[in-house]
Amino acid sequence: MPLIAPSLLAADFLRLDKAVEVVNNNADLFHLDIMDGTLVPNISFGFSVVEAVAPVAKKPMDVHLMIVHPEKYIEKFVNLGASMISFHLRACDRDGLNPFEILDQIQSYGVKAGIAINPDVPVERLYPFIQKADYFVLMSVYAGFGGQKFIPETLDKIKALKAEAERQGLPCCIEVDGGVSPSNSGMLTEAGVDILVAGSSVFKSDNPAEVVSLLKG
Ligand code: DX5
Ligand code: ZN
């Protein structure tokens, strides 16, 4: 059964307390999307929201950095209480950063380190990191916005990455992010996904707790 990580991006920001309660009582992780308007064409929220959630979060915080120069902000998110931090491979490509060094930096704090790729990036690009990363974020929509349609080709990427990890004799934790709902969670679970991120399907629903339970399968 996959872990369920509701994305607060889709929550009602005037009633964030209600969304926090949904995660605390029904789900496994808080998924927090940090966007800078440069790596992705949208700006979400920053430190203050994570800081507000941290003291009331009874589940670990999974911070998804969709920002350039993630290495500058990792320590701050660690200090705010993140248990998992992912960054985009594209942020490294763009500025010539070494992904291994950023993974190292995150892991040096005892925090789980993940690498994310957009749907147009071949999954093979992740293979060199199987021995190092604690998890991989396969985007099933283009990073930047909630409420987009799930891209089904993601299923093949999950299978390929799992198969390569098996070939290397290593464990591999896969998180899928974007357009996840009870209509595709069964296929994703079957394909081997470990963590399902879901924003709109959970928080735009009249019964978020029920959706979380459906996602678990
Ligand atoms: C998209 C974000 C996602 C987003 C998912 O860039 O990384 O985490 O909040 O939202 P839904 O589930 O609405 O696609
Ligand atoms: Zn995300």
C-alpha cells in the first residue's frame, strides 16, 4: 500500500487548519510545494507556511522544491522541520550544479533526499542516482500547477526505474506527483509506486478523508 501525501497547494488557505487535520488524521505525509516563478512558471508559498504547519504536523513534512539554486535553501527547510526534501534535476542542469552534492547536503542533516523530473525527462537520467537518492519524484504533470491532467506514460517510468533498481540490487522509493486521484491510484500502485502525492483530488473534494482512503486502495 502506498503512502499518501496530500499536497497543501490545493487546500483552502483561509482554513489551512482543516487541511492539516485531514493529513494528521488520515494520510501519511505533508507534501509542501515550493515554487519560485523561475524554475517553474508559478509562485506558491514559502517559509512562513511551512513554519506555520510544522508545529501542528503530526506526520512528516515532504518538501518539494521547484526552485533554482535549491542548495541555498535546504538548511532553512531542515531547520523548519522537513523530513524529506526533493529538488528538480532541471535546477541542476540549468545552473551546472552537481546533483550528488545536493543529495549529500540534504542527507548530511539526516533528512531524506529526492530528485524530481518532469514528464519530458527520460527516466534513464535517474539511473545514476539510484545508489544515492532516498527517493525519486516522477512528475505526472508538468511541475508548476495543481489541478492538471495525469500523464499515463508515467506508469512506464515507474516500472523502468523499479526494474533498473532491481538490476542494480538496490531499493528504490518512487513518489508520483500530479493529477493523482482514485481513478488512477490503482494502476500506480500496481506499477509499484511507493508514495502518492495528491492535491486537488483530496482538497477539492467534499470528503477528503474518503478520497485519502480510496487512494490507499
Ligand atoms: C505540481 C505540484 C503538485 C501539485 C499536485 O507542480 O508539484 O504537488 O500540488 O496537485 P494535483 O494533485 O492537483 O495535480
Ligand atoms: Zn509537488
